[in-house]
Amino acid sequence: MMQCDWKTFSTDSETYTLETFETAVGDEFEAMIFKENEQIPSYIWTVNFVIIVKRSSKVLTDIYFEKIPRNPVCD
């Protein structure tokens, strides 16, 4: 489900509010998408990046953010 408003989510070690997320990635939030029955988003769009939310463990609910530029410039 696509969300254009921030929805706070938590892992085992941290709660991500809009402010903590924007500080962590250094960019401004635009939208997020949740897969069915998931409490943590799969993708988050910011002004300059698409962020893939990846789990770092199958046992714990720990995540990391992989930032991909939205508008890469090719020479």
C-alpha cells in the first residue's frame, strides 16, 4: 500500500519517526510503500533517492537503508 504521509515504524532497536528518518538519510521524505501484512516499509521515496529498506537479519527486526539516486546524470 502506497502512503504519501509518514507512518512511524519500529525495529527491535529503533523507532523511526519522520525526523529520525530524514536525519539518518539526509533527505526529505515523499512517500513509502508497505507490502501486505508488513509493519516496515519496503521502499521509501525522498526528494533525491529511492531507498530500499533491507533486513540485516532473519531473526531480528533490524534494517538498513540502501540509497539509489532518483535522477542519475549520465554523461
